[in-house]
Amino acid sequence: MIARQHDEMIKYATALRLGTADAEAILRRFTRENTQHPTYKALLELGKAVKTAFLARYLAETDETSSTLPISRGREVRLGSRMPARRR
């Protein structure tokens, strides 16, 4: 899916970067129809892949004895738990 939509993804990213289109207009185009736009679906999948790669790299570099993952603003999440850990 990502490979099929690559050119369109680059087109939208370039338009955003150059300022020839704003994000709101692009999002309106993606969500205008009842079905999701194929480029929008590909961007979602790319985001998932980037997130997975980041987490895999982070976990590979993290000390295996650590049982927490840092979250923004000093919060952390214990592995295997849904509740944020308390700061000590």
C-alpha cells in the first residue's frame, strides 16, 4: 500500500513543506468521502511502521534490567502495566 501511494505521499508532503497547501485542506480532501482516501491510509500505515521501528530500536538499546519506558514530561510506563508509574 505504501509503495503504491509513494508518489502521492511525496506530492502532499512537498505541498505542505512549500506552503502551497495547508494541512486542513489536505485533511478535508482525505476525509471528504465516506471511504478513506488511499493516500491517507498509506500515510497511516507509514506512521505505524515508523512508530514500530522507533520502539524496536529503543528497546534494543535500553538496558534489559530497566522495567520502565520514559514518556513525555517525566512520566513513565511500567512494562506490562497500563498505569503510569509514580515519580519518586
